[in-house]
Amino acid sequence: EGQIESYFDQKITFSGVVAQEPDERIDSQRLVIEVSEVEGKATYGKILVTASVYPQYNYGDRLRISCKIKKPQDFNDFDYGRYLAVSDIYAICGFPQIEVLEKNQGGKFYQEIFTFKKKLRQITVENLAEPPAGFLIAFLLGDKKSLDQTLFNNFAKSGLAHIIAISGQHVTIIFALLLSFFISLGFYRQRAFYLIVLFLVFYIVIIGAPASAVRAAVMGFLLLLAMHLGRLSSADRALSLAAALMLAFNPKLILEAGFQLSFAATMGIVYFYPFFRNRLRKISSFWGLRDLVLITLAAQIAVLPLTLYYFKRLPLVSILANFLVLPILPLVISLGFAALFIGLIYPALAKVLFWFLWLILIYIIKVA
């Protein structure tokens, strides 16, 4: 009583607010609605609504929706209900009648963030063709929905899918790039570290603070802090504490593959990276590429059992594919950030950077 799930298999009219950034797909858009009432009766809960591409809806829109409420069903051995339950979503409805009642009913801060993120996506689409545009949006802004499905499958089969999601690897690369930049400007390492942390917080915020990116940032930050303090061997305790606190806040995270993969990858770096580094320390680390490759290899070894369990495949070409792609990821990140932010103030110059980016992204796509 009083929950949206009590209306399963009934056609109802309810109202609520778009509680998250709309998930825009090629043929539809998905809206997470925070329900407030059903036919005049106070009701609470979240429902995932699949709607047509147009008209477009925004975070904070208050909508009146008429549709048949259903329980999420599994498909292709994928437990869809469990996946949605992590976000406290237990009901869905498809292609309903929708009426906009009010605009701008969400938090002002998030509205500004999502507007800014939308602008960055627009700059990318205006300067890059597909599929590089979709790849860059997924790689830098965390919007995998913009990625072509065939391309995503190629990344998965070649063992490169991990570079698409915002992960601890992104955090590590950004940290390394900014550390070199600030030190070159004359900053002390201690002061540079805190400036980098502020930048990482800003970055997570402007991409909308998705749960996966927040987890990656928390674990990545603790890992980098341990390296910064020379206490990498003790980082497992801090990471275990971070995982425990996340689960205390939302116990359902333990069911999510992303949470398991993030934690396993980070612990892999703690345990396997020092082992590899000690045995290969005589090899020259050109621009830190040796450490980047070893960190990624350590993470991939740790997540291998989970990868086999969830994705039912063992990409035998993974080591070769990663060897060909990982060394240029720092260039993609640095050029990508530069192109996006210059595109906000000087679009003509941004076009030059996007042209170089196009060449690099085409190379990565061809490798996949």
C-alpha cells in the first residue's frame, strides 16, 4: 500500500518528477520517475519509463503519465530486476501517454550540471562523426548509451571494454597527466596532489556523478593517496573500509557487477602491480607508459574470474589489444579535455584538436 509496485499489471495515471538525467537512445529515451501520486492518492517509489525519442524531456520535469505498470522481466540470462533494484527501481512501463505539468522541479545544482554536460556532448557531435563521437562521449563523459552496439561488442570481444567506462584507470591516468603538468609549472608535489584531487572532484561532478564514476573516484583516490604516502601495501584496508561504507549506504550494491569489478580491479593493483614492477624495474618507463601498462595488466588479472562469470568469454587477444591501445589513452584524455573546453570559448581552434582526435580514435576503433 502506498508503493508504486502495488499497481503491477494495472493501467494507471500517475505523476512524478524526472529524477535523473534522461537516458537518450537511438530509438527511445528512458526516464527514471520519482512518483508522488497515483490518481490523486499519495504514492512513492521509482519507475523506469521508456518513451519515444521526441518530445525530449529533462531532469526536473514534472510529468503526468498514463500506462500499464509492469514488473521487470529477465532476458538473455540477464537479471534485469536485480540490476534495477540496485537503484531502487522495481517497476517499468513502456511508451505511455505523457503530459508535462511543470518544468525545473529538480535541484538547481543538478540542472546546471546536466545542461553543461549536454553542451559538451553537443560540441563533440558537431566536431566528430560517428563512431568516434560516440566513443569519445562514452570515454570522457561516461555516456555509453551513445556508443554503437556493434562497436561496443568489438570492444568487449577484444578485451578493451574496460577503457570505455569511467573507471579507476581513468582516475589514474588523469592523476599522472596533471601531476606532470603541475610539476612542470613549478608546483611542489604535495600541493599538486591536492589540486589534482580538486580537479577530479570537479570532473566527477560535471559528468553528473554517476554511481559507477563515484565508486571509481573513491577507490582510485584511496589508491593514489596510498601511492602518494608510500603506503600502497596498506591500501587494501582503506579500500575494504570504503567498500564497507558504500555497502552500508546501499547494501544492494553488492549485487551489482560494476561494484564487484571496481573493487576487484583496485585490489588487483594493490597486490599484483608491485609484484610486476619489482621484476620489471630495469625496463625504461617512457613517459610512465610501463607503469600504466602494468597497472592495467594487474587490474585485468584480478577481474578475470568476474569477467568470465558475467560475460561468458575469454578474450585471448586482450593482451595484444591492450598493448596497442593503452599507451595512447593519456593522449586521448589530454586532447579530449582540451578540445571540449576550448570548444566552449574558441570553436575554430577546437576543430583542429578534434581532427587530431579523430585520427587517434579511428586507430583505437580499428584495433578493436
